[in-house]
Amino acid sequence: MEKNAKTNSNSARARFDSFNTINEKPVDDISLEFFYTPHSISALAFAIAIVIYSAFVRDTDNVENNIWAGMLCCIFFFLIISVLAFPNGPFIRPHPAIWRMVFGMSVLYLLGCLFLLFQNYETVKNILYWFDPTLKEFHIDMDKEYGVNCSDVTLERIWSHVDVFALGHYLGWMFKAILMRHMGILWAISFMWEITEIAFAHLLPNFIECWWDALILDVLICNGFGIWCGLKICQILEMREYKWVSIRDIHSTTGKIKRAVLQFTPESFTSVRWLDPKCSYMRIFALCQLVLFWQISELNTFFLKHVFELPASHLLVTARLIFIGVVVAPSVRQYYSYVTDTTCKRVGTQCWVYGCIMVSEALICIKHGRELFERTQAINIVVWLIVQMLISVLCVIGCVVWNKYGLTRENSRDLSPIKNTSSPKVTFESNHNSKDD
């Protein structure tokens, strides 16, 4: 009985430690105690001082300014509460407080989405006009068209399509590669997104592209080069030996500056392995689910822009993309641990919140874009879902079989990529009290 109780206790402790690592990773080897010691009383005094100054000193004659000030004050207080109470997730660089605020902002964004879900279309449009009155002059028909005169294939025509959005496309895929770190899954997502554009082109004219634009510029150049660069960055980071020295132990000014800059780099870069020859059918299902959710998240961006008539270069569109990218980073890491770690029985809170955000955005698009979705060709959507599931399953199973039979162990690591212990290592600083993650 005692032995069984002890075994159960150790198992429960292991599950807690596994979840705690991805949900609120602790900081080891703290060198500057001031930045990692709670200052709750100081934060409270500082917040109250800001509120007193804002509420009693500023001019309150302008109603719009009052609303803005009240909203910003609420956000300010909520972010302070986030720093004090919310988990930081799987990341601790540059500081856990940053990731707690990211979690807090994701909660605020989720609440905002739920609020908009219960408004009518006119109310939401008026809110957007209140944020930016110039939106009244824009209509979605004014967006740039890409699928015109496709037979005119000249170097000048192709170069005209290489704009700031192409750069954003490339950077987006490089970021996705750094998050996923699996070439097979990345190429499957890339190929499936082109199918998604074809399936929804009757609803979103922006998806209509020339064949050379879709295959050459999108798939091969932006997607392919972005994936290659992202995986190359992962390989470089995985070959490094992460030994950190306290900034107090560095005596040169240059060394201190270098160490301060390196605080904004990863503390460690853990190798990932989404698939292996012995993975269960549940992991295959979870990866297919991830690929499908990825497509929905991408669709939300275009449908929100189209339904509420926002220009592609608008600040709200850009800010949302950056914000979603920051939130997705810890979410993917938490989802990876939940899928691959058998001792992790719960998904991380940031991943849970992002799942709610994705569903809320989709519901907003469906509700407020009712007239748009009434033109939906059901057969396109059904075929799209079937193709998405088939490609997801075939890709995941194919990667498993490829890892099992088609590759040697060393080449298999390059695909996923796994840390190669024979690779040269780069040490940041020599350190007698170092921590090696």
C-alpha cells in the first residue's frame, strides 16, 4: 500500500512539474534579484498615483478623450494585475513579466471579441469609425486585384507583385518555421493554404491570383525561402551551448552591453520532435487538428478584413497580425508539450485562450458576414474540408513512415530538426557558475 501510494505521488508530481514547466516556467540562477523579486506594494502605489493624476489633473471637457482615457486606464490596471497574478507560460526571456502581459492582452482581446460577437454589424462599424474616421472613405472593392491579365507574364509584371505584402508573406513563413520546426508539416500547410485560397476565392476576391503568382511567388519563393530560412535559424540556435553568466560578473562595458542584448535571445532552444516511428494515433490526430486550426486562423485574418472593410495596410490589421504572432508562439509550445509529453495531461492556459480567440473570431466573421456567407458554395467548403483532412492525415502518416524507413537517424534529425550532439557549439560567455539547459 505504501509503495503504491508513493508511486502515485511521484506520478502526480511528475505531471504537475510537466504542466508547470509549460504554464509557468520558473527562472533558475537569478543574478539580479531586484528584477525577479515581487514588488506588489510598489506597483499598487505607482498605479494609484497614475490614476489620481489622470483622473484629477487632466482636462475632462472632451467626451471622446474621456472614453479613451478610461479605456487605457482599465487596460493599464489589467496589465498590472496580469504581471502580479497570471502565468508567464513556457518562456522567461527577456522577462517573465513580458509574457504575463502578453497573456493579459490575449485575455483582453478575447473579451473584446466576445463583446463584438453580441453587437450588430452597424454597431461594430461605428466602433471602427470611432477608432479611425478615415475608414468611411474605404470600400473593400478598392483593394488591389492580383488575378488580372494572367496571360501577361513579364518580368516587370512579376516584379510589380513583389510588394510589402510579399515581404510580410516571407517573414510570416519564416516565423512559422521557427515555431513548427518540421519541414514536412510546414510544406503541407503551405500547399493546403493554396487549396484554401482556391476554395474560398468565390467569397474573397483577394484570393484570386494568377497561376504564376500562386506557384512561383507564393509557394516557391515566399513560402519556400521563408521555411528554409526559419529552419536554418533553428539549426543555428540548436547548435549553440547556452551558458549564461551574470552581468555583475562581467567587468568590461562591451561585455555588459552584449550580455544585456543577449537577454532578448532564448535562454535555451529545445529541440522538437513532432513525430516519431512509435507515435500513437492520438498524436497523429492532434497534428491534423493543429494543421486545420492553422488554416482557420489564417482565414480569420482575411475574413475580418473583408467583412469589416479594412485596407490590408491598415494599422489595425498589422497590429492584429503582430499580436496574434506573439500569442501563437507560447501557444504552439504548450500544444507541442501537451501532444508529445505523456506526463502532461492539460493544455497550457495561453494555448486554451488562443483557441477561444480563434473560435470567437470565426464566429464574428460568420455572424457579421451573413450576407457574404449566403453566397457560399457548399460543395466548395465540403470538398475543402475533405481535402484538408486527407492531406493532413497523409502528410502526418507519411512523415512517420519516412522517419521510420526512409531515413537514417542523422538525416531524420535534419527534417525535424533535432539537436546534433556532434555539431560545433557556440558559447556566449565563459562562466564558472554556468547553467546548461
